[in-house]
Amino acid sequence: MRLAAPLWTALGVVGLLLGDSRVSSSGRCASPSRKEAGRFSNATLVRLSDYLTEGYRKGVRPVRNWTRSTTVAIDLMVYAILSVDEKNQVLTTYIWYRQQWTDEFLFWNPEDFDNVKQVSVPISNVWMPDILINEFVDVGKSPEIPYVYVGFDGVVQNYKPIQVMTACSLNIYNFPFDVQNCSLTFQSWLHTIKDINISLLRTPEEVKVDKSVFMNQGEWELLHILSKYNTFSIDEEDYYAEIKFNVVIRRRPLFYTVSLLLPSIFLMVMDIVGFYLPPDSGERVSFKITLLLGYSVFLIIVSDTLPATAIGTPLIGVYFVVCMALLVISLTETVLIVRLVHKQDLQPHVPDWVKRLVLEKATALLCVRNRHKFDPISPKGHDLLHVKGNGMNTAQCSHQNSEVKMDAGSRVGASSGTKGCEAVLDTLLAEISSIRQFLEKREEYRGIAREWLQVGYVLDVLLFRIYLTTMLAYSVTLGILWSVWQYA
């Protein structure tokens, strides 16, 4: 009995130790599980998220009364004009799009959730309206925004940036002073106005003048954004609501003015200056041909810069074609004038009607100064040669007669001497006569050439003034049109 008591005592102590170890080990194992189970127990947002998603059906329009439509308020701000494709009639813009509506199933009392009045919820967990842009032609590279904001009063805010590639009827006739008006029409693709209605988040005046986020350093300038609400029907039974935003932009023409208009203007000015070269020289023709070739190369270079469409040609393209035509006309006029004043031996006299029409009426009409300098000079060499010839004949004959008289009494055979002198005189007179005829003929040709040169100069002045008037009228008309378009 004395041995049994200590034994039982020892066994009891061991049992107590083992029990404490089990309790401690079981306590250590149970503690993490309790912490794991209560990790979100005090998280307000988790509780709120569970509260909102419990029993929520995102495939059903969020109204308690199905006869009441859901009004979606939308708004947009243009951030940048990325590209304008005139050939394909596509406008690429980057906009900040906002839409807002009331979800009647997403209400809560802020006092029950630590005064939380707004929470972000994944888009995949809430109902979204099917509002699209009618003019969409391609899906842009827009960043994905996976969340929307939900307020305690059920207001859902969906804000996101969108790269929009839309079809737009681009009018390039006024290029590079063109103003484009492209529309972005937002509407529900499926739901009628009984289910989904659309409204503006801001007033139309605020939308019109808002340029706060627009990048204003590119080729295009944002003028304003017009907004208009409209309803339409396809089958005259179901009506749809839409809001159309008209984005009005204007091209900045400085680059095109410097690279397209100024070189063309300089070449045309040089063509006008070329008229001051003498028309009877061949340098004017080569100068005009060089200008024509230079303008052709210029058109080849700028052909890629001009916008191309299948339905119209910009006015600046017509301007270039007309300038090319004017250069061709200028070259043709120069060739005709050079051909007219070119000296030829077989050139006929100027007709009398040409003299009256050109040398009298045209000079008076054009106020050509010093027109007498073109008058044909009378050939004075004929009289001089005639006088000299007569004097020479008289002197020679008198000299021969004196010699004949002196030798008449002293020599025999005076008749034979007289006959020899007459033969020499006849030979000399024949040579002098042929020379005189040649000089007279040459003076006659020179007189004819001077007459045609005078006609050529007058016609050159006349055609130059007509050419200059046409070019100035055309340039002034285009300048007025472009100025009106620029400041319209």
C-alpha cells in the first residue's frame, strides 16, 4: 500500500502534464483557423460588397417598377485628334467618356458601413447599358477600366477613355483651310426609349465651350462641340433615344501654306519676270521651259501631301493645274512672239491691216511709250550711193574727156582710147550697181524685220498684260475664298 500510493501519485502528475500539453497543442492548432475565419469579419468594404452582390442579378435592368425607364446621362470631352483619313473618310479621336445612371438595387445606409458613401465595384458584377456609337468603324486601342463607382444612393458612374474610329463625311474642297464637322451619335442599340432613355450630364453650353483637356498642339484645332438630343423610330412603333455630338475641328494651314502655296507663287512670279527678257532672244524660251520643268517636279513632290478622295478634288489641286496651264500658255506665247520677230530673208511685209490694228490702235490702247522708236528707218544709203555713184561717174567722165581732149591733137587713134575708157566705165558701173542693189535689198529686209519686231513687241506687251490680269484675278479670287474660309 505504501508503494502504491506514490505510484498513483506519479501517474496522476504524468496525466496532468500530458493533458496540459494536449490542451496547449490543440489551442495552438485552433488559433490560426479562428484568425482565418475572422480575417474579413471587420472589413467594411468586404461587408458592403457582400451586401451589394447578395442576390444581385446583373442581367436584369435595375428597376423595381418595370414600366419606369432607366435614364443614362452621358458626357464626353475630346482629348486629342489622332488622325484624319480623307481617303477612307475616317476620323480617329481620343475622348474621355462618362456615363451615369441609377441602379435601384445598389442602395445602402452609410451608417451601417462606417459612413462609406461610395465604393468601386467590378464592371462584371453590375448591370451596364448597351450604349454605343453609331459611327463606329473599327475598335480602337482603348485601355480597359475594370471598375465603376457606385454611390450609396444607387448612382453608378462609368468613366473611361476611348479611342474612337468613326466614319465622317470629310469635305476637302477647302484644303488646307478646311473645317470638318464630324458627329458621334450615342444610343442604345437594342432598348427603346421605354427601357433606356439618354440625357446630357452637363448643359449643352458647357459641353460646347469645354476645351480643358484638349491637346491643342497638333494639326487640328478644336472649335466647339455641339450636342443635340433626338428621338427616332424605325417602324413608327418603337422609339429610340439618341444624343449626337458634333465635333467641329479646323486644320491649321501654316505648314501647307509654306510647303505648297509659297513655292508655287514664287515660280509664277518668276514666270512673270521672264516677260522682261527681250522677245527676239532665245533666252526667254529656255527660261520658260526651265520653269515648266521645275513646276512639274514640284507637283510630283507635293502629290503625296494633297488629300485624295474619289468624290472630289481640293481647290488647291485645281490651283496647281491652272498654274501649270498658265505656264504652258506663257511658253506658247513666247514661242509665237520669237517666231514672229525672228529675222528671215524671205519674210513678207507687214500687212496694212496689221499695222493699223497693232501699231496704231493697240499702242494707243496699251499706252506704249516711245512707239516711234519702232518706226522703220528709211534707207538713206540708197541716196548716198546714188550721189556718190553720180559723182564718181561725172568725175571719171570729165577726167577721161580732159585726157581725150589733151591727146586729140597730139596722138593718133583717140577713138580707140575712148572706146577702151567706155568699156572700163561700163564694168565699174555694173559692179557698183550690183553692190548698190545688194545694199538696197539688205536694207529692205532690215526694214521688214524692224516692222515685224515692232509688231512683236506690241503683241508681247498686249499678251503679257492679258496674262498678268488673268493671273492676278485668279490669285485674288483664291485669296479671298481662302481668307473667308480661314476666318469663317
